Amino acid sequence: MDNPHNRITRRALLQGVGALGLMAAMARLIPSYVWANATTIVAPSTLEVSGETIHLMIDETPFRIGALTGTAKTINGTLPGPLIHLQEGDTVTLNVTNRLQEDTSIHWHGIILPPDMDGVPGVSFGGIKPASTFTYHYPIRQSGTYWYHSHSGLQEQSGVYGPLIIDPIEPEPFHFDRDYVVVLSDWTFDSPESVFANLKKQSDYYNFQKRAAPEFFADVARMGLWAALQNYLMWDRMRMDPTDFADVTGYTYTYLMNGLTPEQNWTGLFRPYDRVRLRFIAAAAMTFYDVRIPGLKMTVVQADGQYVQPVMVDELRIGPAETYDVIVEPSGDRAYTIFAETMDRSGYARGTLAPREGMTAPLPDRRPRPLRTMADMGMHMDGMNMADTNNPDHHDGAHSIHPEMNVPGKPATENIPVMHDVSGIATEDPRQAKIPGSTPVRHAPGHHGSGNQSVAEYSRQRLDEPGVGLENTGTRVLVYADLKSLTPDPDQREPEREIELHLTGHMIRYMWSFDGKKYSETKEPIHFRYGERLRLTFVNDTMMEHPLHLHGMWMHLENGTGDYLPRKHTVIVKPAERVSVAITADAPGRWAFHCHLLLHMEAGMFRIVEVTGKEPEALA
């Protein structure tokens, strides 16, 4: 008969073997650059891939957080995928093998390349079938911090994404001693399809931060009964909620930094007085992050892979698909927390900078959940008649304005006082030229149809505003008006025409669109003429921020910096905001243009831009 102590020993042995197996599996799942502590971008490892020929494999891999185990779709077995390290001036070949049971793809986000190499199924590319390999082959004509991800279905949410770094030919215009990639993302053990289905059934399914009775009585005490009732009734008439900041929240999301949870605490090492470069990549499917490092200033040196004139800030807001490179200078024998709090305050990602492994720093206090206001929604502004703006008839929709359309009865631009940044922080104004939309513009009459729930009655540029929830923090927050290209753009032509696109949606039905029409309802692409310089103006008629991404071409953000407009591949448009970008249509072919909130794109906020025509002599 077995001795019971022997049985316990065997059980403990089996448990230990299982734990070791799980640790080994997790070690394979976490890419090597997560553990980087060298002066290079990452510690040498097969999980950094480089060279002129690179092999990637998309497959399914078990993924565990705490007591929960799920399945991730991974690239080369890791989440995030391996760091792809390239050199400007080279030509790269990337062989992508699909081991899933469904089609897949890789889009090289922000990379200027031929349209058939862009990796968007149904645009200029057929996708990668199961058990097949597709070869991407293109020249590298830029440098900086970028990333890559699937453009098939909702695979990006399941883990098909990773960082991409391109070293420049010329020396960089700043010095640093250490270089770390910081990939911010979101993870759910629910299938992305079920998350999308839940939102289609109930758009506020994941919002557990709504105003309740105690908050109403607090508002009464602060505002008075009548004003508080009016505020609540206005939101009710619009069938919206001022706490609606994120469609998907910390209720189902775990927020990750380099694939690690806040408890796992990604750590980057430094020696005192090192200049540390942090390459923030927002690879989240649906999450905006507010990033700060208490005790350290951040000097922003790149935005979306492009050099900008250095800007020193305390924190920055980064939206899905954006990248920011910053330099920090930690000192002393102490640790610093890298804190990336979600815009809706339902959770955070967290990491640490420290001189030794195992050191931690306190987490900063969590900020209260913010509230949107009627002014945020463009429903009233200084000098306007409040009775008029509270009229429910004004919230049925409005008609999109395009330069080629003659909209009868369109009123002239109203001369309304501009609402300025209310952060209370005195900053140098970098603007050298007028910014389109600085004078608020009244929305035209009409409507966007059943695909749109409401409109901003007035829209205006808000490039000098940090965003809701960051107005009164007492910190210097990066704003788009701060961004100024390091060198002037070669194309200084004035745009010869303007296309205006309205960002529309129906929150209750969870429908998202441009000009009131989902992608499935639009047949004609947006036409650019090859070689032209044009202005693309975005007007946000919804109550949510939208990160808009144009494939194949740069968007020059018209933020008043004259010849030094910053180049971006992704632009965040705030509620009731009017943002203009100048574009040189130098990339013939069909290109995707969409909101980079993954579920908004899936719901219909997607269009095709087609660049056609002969090459003009000036560009020949």
C-alpha cells in the first residue's frame, strides 16, 4: 500500500511540473524585448527579427492572465508579436504564413509602400488564405517608430500586432543611452465577436460608470435644482450619456504594457542620469491612454515616426494607432512608475523604470471619471442663444458639405468667440498661421439620415485643448498645437480644393459611418487626383473621439505651424471638432481610410480613397 506522504509528494511533483510548463509557455509567449535591459532597442534574441528577409507565422497560442486562460492569435508565438527591426534604404521581404483556420493579413501601419503591399483585404490585396504564405516586398523609404497588425476581421483584438522600428540613414537629432519599446494594448477573454454583438444589442453594455442618484443630488447642491434638471434632461433628449468615453471598458478589458499586466509590471532598467528613449505605441483596439511618469518630464521628439521639434510635457494622451517617442532622464537610486490610465478611468496599464530589477514606485492616485459637457458636444458656445441650442429639433442630424456640392441655404460662417484651452497652463503658442476652423462653423441644415443620431451644432478646431479629463490636472499636457515638424515639408503649395467628411454614428444602434453611410452603403471611393495638394476636413458630429487613419499618404496636420506642419498617419478628432489636414496625393492606387477604433471600423466607419490620374510634370 502506498505511503500517503509519497502520494502527496507525487501530487506536488505533478503540480510543480505543471507550473514549470505554464512558466515555460508564458516565457515563449512574451517577446524578448519585454525583458530588455541593454543599451540597444532590445536584448539580442530570436524574438527580435531583422534583415532583408523575415519570416512571420500567425497561429493560435494559449494565453493566461491570473486564473484565466484563453487563446490568443499570435505572430511567431508571442503577444505582442516580435519586434521587426529594419534599416532605412533597404528593401525588405517578409514571408507571412497563415496557420489559422481563417484568412488573415498584416498591415504595416504608417509605412509608405505600394498599395498591393499595404495588407488590407478587399482594397488592393486578397488576404492570406489558411495554410498559405504571402510575400510582402517593398523598399524602406522612412525611419522611426511604427507598428504592424492584422487588418482581417477582429484579429487585431486577439493579439495580431507588434512593434516595427526603422533605423535612419542619417544620425538622429537627439542623444539617448537606452531605448525601450512600450506597446500599450487591451485584452479580453471574451471573443471580440461577442463583444461586438453585446454592443450592437446594448451600446452601453460595458459602461458601469453612469451618473447615479447621489451624483444628481451633488449636482443640485453645486448647480441648483433647475440647472441640474436642465442638464440631465438635455442629455436624455439626445439619448446620450455624459459618461460615455469608451465603448469597451475595464469591466472586460485587462490593460497591457508590452503584453504584461499591471501586476506583472514591465521594467526597463537605467543607470542614473541615462537619457532613456521610450517608444510609446498605442496598439489598443479600443482604448485611449493618458500617459505620465510621476517625477519625470517627458521630451517628445517623434510623433507617428516623424521628428518633431522637442516639446517638454508632464503627460500625453495617445489614441489607438498613434506613436510618440519621448526622452526621459531618471536620476538617483529610485524607481519611476510609467502610468497609462485609460481615458474613461476604468483601468490602467503600468510599468517601471528602475536601476535594478524588482524595484517599484508607488502608483499615482487614480483620477475621477470625467463628464462631457454640452460645450464638448458643440451644443452651445459663448454668445449663443441657449434657448435655441436646447431645441430638440436641432439634434435630428444635418447635411454633409462637400466643395463640389451646392447646399441650399447653407448659412455663412458665424463669427462666434472661440473657446480657448481651459487647462490654466501658460504655454508658448507655436502657431504661425491661421488654423482652419478657428472660427466656429454652424452646421448646415438637413441631416445625415438614419445612420446618424445627433450633430454638433457648431464645430471648431480644438487643437490646443488637452482633452476631456485633462483640463485641470495642474500638469503640462501635450496638445496637437505643440507639434511642429523638425524640418519644413518640401510641398508648400496651398490646397487647391477641400473635401469635408462628417464623422457620424448612432450610439444606440451602435452604427458608425462617414456622412451617415456605413461602408457597405457606399460604392464610390473618395477621389484624389494624382499629384494634387488638397485639404481634407473632418467634422466630428458624434460624442466620441475618433482616431482617423489614412493609408499610403501622410496627413499634414494644419495646426498653425506654417511651413512646419507635423506629418501624421493617425489624427484624433474630438467631439464637435473641425480638424483639417493637407495631403499631397503622391501614391496612385486604392487606399483604406477609417477610424482606428476597431469596432467602429467593423461597424462601418471605413472608406476607400482612390488616387487616379497621370503624373504631373512637377512630380515627374
